Amino acid sequence: MGLDLKAIEQDWHARGFSFGIWEDRAGANWENYTHESDELFMLVEGEVELEVEGIACRPTPGEEVLIPAQARHSVRNVGATTVRWLYGYKK
């Protein structure tokens, strides 16, 4: 699936969010984070488990997930390859 990153960036900016791209190695985990503002998350490639307030899901590439401000969340690379995802914080 080829995501139009420029279009996603423009959409997120229009909705008041920043835009960034993150890449992580196989096996990497980010556990129990919170942020002061809402966060958007979108998987670009690879396999991740996203857990928000104890509820886990495995988003597919292109699926947007809103992580509410102050929600405890974790991102785990559950695949055997590098993952890339988009993230943005409410300005």
C-alpha cells in the first residue's frame, strides 16, 4: 500500500497536528508513555502492537489511531523487520 505522505501531512496540519515519521528496528518497544496533548498514530509499514490504556490493537498500514492526551500507551514492533509509523501531536 503506497500511502500519500504529503497528503496525510497536509490533512494533519489542517486538523491542528504536527507530523513526523519514526522508524524502529525489529524487537523495539516503547512502553508506558503519556503526552500532554492528543497524538495521531498511523502505521506505514511493518507490524506493531499499539496498546492504549490497557487495550491492545494491531493497526494496519494507513489506519489512523487517536491516542488521547494523558493516555498511557505503548508501541511494540512485533514483526521481524523494521517498522515505520507517522505521529503527530495536537498543537
